[in-house]
Amino acid sequence: MQERNRPGRIVPAPQHFVSTSLQQDIDRHGLDSPRRDFLRKSFLGAAAGIAAAGIGRHALAADGDPAILEAQPWATSLGQPVAARPYGQPSVYEKNLVRRESPGLTRVSAASVAFAPLQGFFGIITPNGLHFERHHQGWQDIDPARHRLMINGLVKAPRVYTMDDLMRLPAVSRMHFIECGANTGMEWGNVAVPTVQYTHGMLSCCEFTGVPLRVLLDDARADQRRGRYLLAEGGDGSSMTRTIPMELADEIIVAWAMNGEMLRPENGYPLRLVVPGVQGVSWVKWLRRLELGDKPWNAKDETIHYVDMMPDGMLRQYTSIQECKSVITTPSGGQQLVGKGFYNISGLAWSGRGRIRRVDVSTDGGRNWRSARLESPVLSKCLTRFNLDWVWDGGPAILQSRAIDDTGYVQPKLAQLRAVRGTRSIYHNNAIQSWQVAQGGEVSNVHVG
Ligand SMILES: Nc1nc2c(c(=O)[nH]1)N[C@H]1C(S)=C(S)[C@@H](COP(=O)(O)O)O[C@H]1N2
Ligand SMILES: [Mo]
């Protein structure tokens, strides 16, 4: 089962996840949300515009508020002991923030995708338990003692490594995004899904730790002249094999860790390939073999799948780099603004070719643009967080973000992308996303030329 969404099979927005996400966003943005109150207080004094907008209530107006007048149970009782939960868990109040499967997208859940809840993330790092997951034949929890990595092909000294062998080698740690080539693939023809979780949630970003591929290739005495393409093979039942051109080799990591701990089983434990800037399918999980060759392999996942359908019906092969893209994560589809005044527009930008240079934000559907603040760090082939102050006048608005990377490439409008790529593709939709804010504050997914 592929991330396939043939014409006529565009996935509608099933009613139940529209309401789930609304519930979630009422939790997140409703007046009763503890986070909202916290945000209101921390905004105070941050900028003159915010003070004028009057986000927090004046202390006198809080008169009669039990949350400030009465002693709360957490202030008058003994808390839980240390290690009550030996492996930490999120607050019960965050239980709606979970990975979600898009109902009807695939026939079986073992060959499917669970989308990351981008609307609830801060900064650029994806928590391990909320990393998106995409499997072609289900996930496995592999015994590391029985896992091996073989290096063969155009090498003078073929090798087999145990995990212990690998973890003795010099390691590096790098922060990179991973995006499935099919991310936003449901939106080529028409509005298909309601929230940023489903439009852009095949996207995550971690600090990965592992051994540079170069170290292993040197150890195996790779043929530098003839060895031009690497075949990466996974240990699961999907026979996942991908061709990787050696021009990319310098940045590739054979990784065992994400965000400071061993990989999660869903994400390839105990070993996965990290191929910065390249679509997720090449980040082979449960990595068991690397074979050096002199030409592309034309494996099943690079001939009938993971090819770009062009307007003339031809299929374009080996378009592996994820081009520059961005999306506003809040306010975003399914959320509800709670009255006019100050809001922080926040989102993510990334490019498979390098660093983000600038992100412009429009609140009027692309007529006027303002440059957003890029929060540090701004790293190559990594998510970049952007923020922009916005005072909502209570009227209709269309929010868009447009990223520019350090090659000068500008993220295209939907109409520009469709003019070149048509509407029948699945992969590599990096168009500008539009969120419509209605008079009443409801935010929804719309397509704007
Ligand atoms: N062995 C193996 N590797 C794999 C896959 C798979 O099914 N099997 N799925 C690929 C696809 S299509 C993507 S988008 C990424 C998803 O990585 P994640 O599940 O860690 O988010 O893994 C890739 N690596
Ligand atoms: Mo993918």
C-alpha cells in the first residue's frame, strides 16, 4: 500500500476527526485552557502592541476568581513520589495531543502513516513519542543483539557489524528534519483534510546520533572511483531498498539514537539511515545492509512508487530532495480564535537544500507580506521556527507563509506549482498553505491561487 491518492479517491475529511480536532483545539485555545491563561500572563509587557491589546485581565477584574483566591489541591497536599513513573509521561491534560491515522487513507494500519500533531509543538524538536510514523509492512521491535549491518558490493573489505561494533565508532549528533515525500500529497487537487496534522504531519525533526557513513565506507575500503550509488536495505518485511547517490554520502549518518535516547522501534530501532534533505523513504529503518554499486538500482520503491506524476502523464524518477517549504502551525485549520486582539502567528520552515533565509507571512491571502522572526538555531536541512506578532481585527483573514532558502529558492504558490506539476501527483507538494480565519474566529483549510 502506497501513499496513493488517485484522482477520484481524494480522501474526504471524515466527520469524526474534524470534531476530534476541534475538541483538541478548544482544549488548546478555549478560554478555560490553563495554557491559554499562562500564555496571556507571559505575554504581558512583551511588546507595546500587546499591552495595548490587553491580553491578560487586570488584577482587579480577577476579583472573585477562585483560581487565584482559593488554595488549590496541588498547594495543600503531598505530591507524587519520584520515579512513580520511571519513564516520564505527558500531563493528563495533554491527552489529545497524539499521532493520528487519517481514516480511509490506507486499507491496513500496518502499511500506513500516523501523522504528527504539528499544531501542538513548540520550537523545532519533535518529541520521540509524537514523531510521525510510516511503515510499509508494520513496525518491529528488533533485538539489538541479533541485529547486523552488512556493507558489501564495490568494497575491498566487505564487513558485518554488530550494534556493539558500531557504537564503539566515532559518533556525531546532528539536527535534521525528516519529511515523507507524500507529505501534503492529499492536497494536490482540492482541499482534502482539515488540520495541519493531516496536511503537513508527515514531518518531524530530531537530533540524531550515529556514525558518519564515511567512516564505515572507509573501513570497508570502498571503491571511490566506481562506487557511485549506494543501496540501503531495511530488515523489516517490506523489502525496502533505496538507491542513494554518493554525492549525498558526506552528510549521511548511520544512526542509533534520536533526541538523546535510542531510536524508538517505530522509527527504526536499533539502526536507521539519516539522509539529510532527502525524502523520508530513503531514511531506511531497521537498516541491515548497504551495498555500493556503479548505477541506480531501480528498486520497486523508486520505479512504480515514489515517482512524480507530471501533467502529461509521464512519471519523473529520483526526485529525492525535499524543496523549501513552510506552514503556519498556529492558528491553523480546526482551531478557533477566542476574540479579536493579539495573536502570535507561529510556524515551521525547512529546505532540503540548506538553511532558511527568510519567511514572509501574509494575513490577507498574499496581497501584503511581512517578514517573520526566525528563532535560533537556524540550521541546514533542519526545521526553523518562525513567529510573527498579529493583531486580529475580528474580520475575515487568510493566513499564509512563504519560505525562502539560502539558494534563493522561493516556496511556490499553489497555482504556480500546479502549472508545472498538474494536480494528479502524490509526492513533493511544497506549495504555500492557506488558512482562512472566518468572522467568528474559526480557522479552516482553503486553497488560494
Ligand atoms: N525499512 C523500512 N524503512 C522505511 C520505511 C519502511 O516501511 N521500512 N518507510 C519509509 C518511509 S516511506 C518514510 S516516510 C520514513 C518514515 O520514518 P518514520 O516512521 O521514522 O517517521 O521511513 C522510511 N523508511
Ligand atoms: Mo514516505
